[in-house]
Amino acid sequence: MAARLPLPGLAFGGDHNPEQWDEATWKEDDELMRRARVNLVTVGVFSWALLEPEEGRYEFGWLDAQLDRLHANGVRVDLATPTASPPPWFTLAHPEAMPVTADGTRLTHGSRDTYCLAAPAYRRAAARIAGALAERYGRHPALALWHVHNEYATVCFCEQSAAAFRVWLRARYGTLDALNEAWGTAFWSQRYGSWEQIAPPRATQWHHNPGHTLDFRRFWSDEALAAYREQRDLIRRHTPAGVPITTNLMLPGYQTLDLWAFGREVDLVGIDHYMDAPGVDGDADTAFGADRARSFGGGRPWLLIEQGTNTLYLPDRVLPKDPGRILRSSLAHIARGSEGALFFQWRQSRAGAEMWHSAMVPHAGPDTRIFRETVATGEAVAALAEVAGSTVTAEAAVLHDADAWWALDTKGLPSAELDYPGTLKRAHRALWDAGITTDFAHPESDLSRYRLVLAPSLYLVSDAGAASLRRYVEGGGTLLVQYFSGVVDERHQVRTGGYPGALREVLGIRGEEHRPLAAGAGLVLSDGSTGRVWSEDLRTEGAETVTSYAAGPLTGRPAVTRHRFGAGTGWYLSTGLDEAAYRALVGRIVEESGVVPEVAGLPPGVEAVRRRSADGRSWLFVINNTDRAVLLPAVGHELLAARPVPAEGLSVPAGCAAVVREGPQDPA
């Protein structure tokens, strides 16, 4: 499969919606795109109603003209199928294809994402428009990339979903006896006597069956992937082999898709990432999203399809980004393997639901800070053309599993503070603060290339995952497992005999009791740190106690343990340490594992990441997110300033970035 864009360098641009504007604006856009060094735009994402104004009748003339116009202006196209926003005529003709919520409410037209992926009428209509677009534009000279759908996320609980769910369950279990055993339906008199009795986990009186809800999450991810494959395969019939096909995956604090599965099916992983915090927390979040994106594609080059120029989302408001952040955020993604930086969108809309979403050309026009920073970012991306196709390698990984995430979303667990994405981000942040380049990895994957693996939230681990972790530690790896991990299997059934279940032998411990803490409560540990959220009554079975509880009913019991197993080491953390203590623990384990930062001694907030090519070249990206200049050792040619690195080292001003082609340079 293709892993690179058919571009001479890195991509720069964003969603372009010419249908919202007149001819005079198109002419201005042509000039502004040249000024900003735009070479790739996404077209057609929300254009279904214009492309197919009534069922089976297409209006392609306007899109012909726009693709020809862009091609003449030297801009390539990421052509999207518009299936995330069905037109009004479809809704009226097929009301049964509108999504139904868990409480039985059928949603109506008026937003994007108003469809049920399991509805046959929707799938037929989506395949029809995708096939028509592919047949017409598959060999258009402007085409660089196909972009199927937009941000698959909608979940539906309608009768069509129920029917598809039952088909999926039959394929998974074969017999009702096997399903009843897997779900533990002997409890609460839930045993099913026929497949027709099974429905999606809709709104009910109290807790759902955990196995039922987990399987519905798995089913829905598979249904989305099947919908993606249908369009992808139609497009491939009419498209040259060198043109990648992808979709833009969202990386929010919820997850409806198994992103590992999507990563195996797309030619090029594409993501949308919107920063969710100001200051250094936002910079860490950018690295978190970029490292996940790279990992889902197995380390191949990937593409940032959407970000906001000036959009910083908080729960109750949208804040502007600080000056210089457009460049730094874009380069942070490229440093971690992206083949460019795209935005939503090119020109800020005058009307519609997202008219306050930031853009490369804001409402106030090109004479603005935002557009000037956009131009500067485009120039910087153009200067990095030689980096295209190079990759990032890491010696540390954080375990990430959709099943573990979905299982931990289940109601009825011992604590409401068991936060899968938050725990994942905390582990990644500790490594980011230590200057460590980090991958994400699935528990069942081959982990042998990593010196260090963190398992911050592995409540569910399959038999295959447990065996993989055993092989990893036995073979010489260093593993840190955190509390409430390894306790249920892939059926969401408890592993009896003591906690942490499947990982007891590797970790050399046995837990008898989980002891969640009250909200805001803490337990003092023997090293003076504080544990929060959770605690466990453990005893060592071969492990050494590193830190113990120093107060309460667990006084003297192990809190942090270390166990030599085979040639490696398994650590266990049974509580939620305060931030300073957690960073210190991770720092100690990093040092013992032999993992080193790309550049030692950098102050917090200064990032250093390397990309490497197959021919041995390397590029050092340095991003200074602090308010002070930093000087670090480097030898080579700084690409953004187009000059050799001075003998005294690389100086990166506050709020700026540098990219060094490393090694001695030719005098020319």
C-alpha cells in the first residue's frame, strides 16, 4: 500500500469550500494560496447536496471547474466523498436511515452526521456517490489523495443496527450457548433463547451487561470499517495505484472506533487534531495526538488533515492561540512523522454552523496576524521538503487498546475516577516531560523493539496480550503496569485467583482487595508522596517493595513493587501518585531501562524529535514552547533559516522552532 503523498515535498493547505464563495473570491484565493505556499486542499467534504441534488442526478460541472482551476494554480486535491452529510432529499426519502439514540429518540435532519451506518438505504446511497466521484475524477491530474467520509463517529441504536448486530454476533460466537457463556447471562436472568431477543444496549433501568456493551462497541467499529471499505474499494477501481485512500480519524477523549483496525486498512493514516488546552499542556496534547497517529499506521508517514489555525477548544469556550503557535503546532506534528500540515479550513465561513471555526484566511481577510502566521508556516513547511518520507523511531511505548478503553467505560466499576484517556495522556506526558520520543502500541503486538513499555490502564487484557507482555519482560524489557490492570479477559470476565489476574506472575505480586479512595482523599506513602483515587491490598510473591503505604489500613503493605522476571523487569504501581512523584517514578524507570532523550538536559517545554530516512540522513526538530531562548549542541544545516548551525551550537529563540539536517555539510 502507498504510504506517501504523490507530492514533491510536504503537504500544506486545508479544507477549501469554493461553493460558499463567488468568482471574485476564487481569484483572490488563487493569489493568496500562492502566497501561503499551499499545495494541497481538501474539496467536497460537505458537498453532497450540490453534487447530487436529487437521487441519481449529478451536477459535476462546478466541481470540474474547481478542480481544473486548482490544478492550473499548482494546487493538488484531497478529494473527499461527502457521505458524512446526507442531503435533505435523502432524509425525506429514507427517514428510517436517521440515527436513533440509546433512549429511542430518532434524530432529524439539520446537522451533519445524521445517518445510520447500518441502514441499507444509506450504504447504497453512499456507495453510489463515492463510485460516481471515483469514475469521474479518479484520473484527474489534480488528484493527490482520496478522503473517504469525514470523522466516522455516529453510533445508532435503531432496529437496522439491531439486525446488523445480531449478524455480527452470529459470526463471532456461532451459537447462543457460546454467547451466553461469554456474556455471563446466568446473572440477572439474562439468558437468551433466540438471536431475535438480542438488541443493542439501549437505555435501561440500571447497569447493562458488560459483555453486551463491549461487543456492541466492537460491532459498531467493525460496521464503520466495513462502510469505509465499501467506498475505498469502489474508488480503487478507477484510481491509479499511486494515489492513497484514507479517512480523517478523530482523536478525542472518547473513542467509537478501533483505530488500530483502521490503521491497517487505510493507505495513509489521516487524523484531525484540535488542541484542548493552553500553554505547555496544549503542546503536550499535540505530541500525544501526533504520536498516536504515527503509531496507528505502524510508524509509517501519516498526515495531519485538520487542525485549527486559531482554535483552542475548552469545555465551555473556544480560546485563541498565542502568537507563533500555528507554526509550532504544525512543526510538532511534522516532527512526529506527519507528511505535512493541513487546516480546517482555508477561508472562514460567513454563515452556517461553523462560521466561528478559525481558518487560514479569517473573516478580517489577509491583512491579519493569522494569515501572516499562515504564510510563515507555509514557507517553513516548503523549506522542509526533503524530510518527506522519513520516519520516527522510539524506544518507549504506551499501551493503547480500544477494548480496554471500552471496557473501562462500563458502568458499575468500583470508582468513577477510572479515566482511560486521562491516564493514557498522563503516562505519555511523563515521558514527554522527560524528553523521550514515544510510540503507542497494542498489547498483542511485538513489543521487543522497545526498551520500556508503560501500561497505564489495562483493565482488560486478552490472553494473547498477557502472553505478549510475558514474552516482552522475559526477553529483557522493562514494563510499568498501573493499578486495576489485567483483571478481566477479552470477554469482560474477571480473572479469578487474585489481582492483577493475567499479570501476577510477571509482576511477582498477588492482590486480594481493591480499595478505591473517596473523592479528594489521599494516602501517604513511605517516601512521603501521596496516593490518590485508588489503592490495593497486595502481597509480594517474588517482587521487592519499592514504596509502601504509610497510613491507614494498608500501612506497611506494598504500594510500588519491582520484580525481576527472566531478563527483564516488571514494575507495579497500585495507586494514583501525585504529579511530582509520578514523574519521578517514571524518570527512575526510564533511567534504569536505558532509554535516553533525543537531546539531554533540555528544559521542560522544549521538544527535540528526530526523523530519519532509509539512506541514513537525519533531521533534528527542536520546538521551543517556553518564554526563554535555548542553546543546544547540534551540527548541520538549519533548514528554516537556510544556514549552517554555528560552532557554538543551535540557538532557538523563545516561542520558535528549528530543524537541522544533521552531520557535516558540504561547503557549497
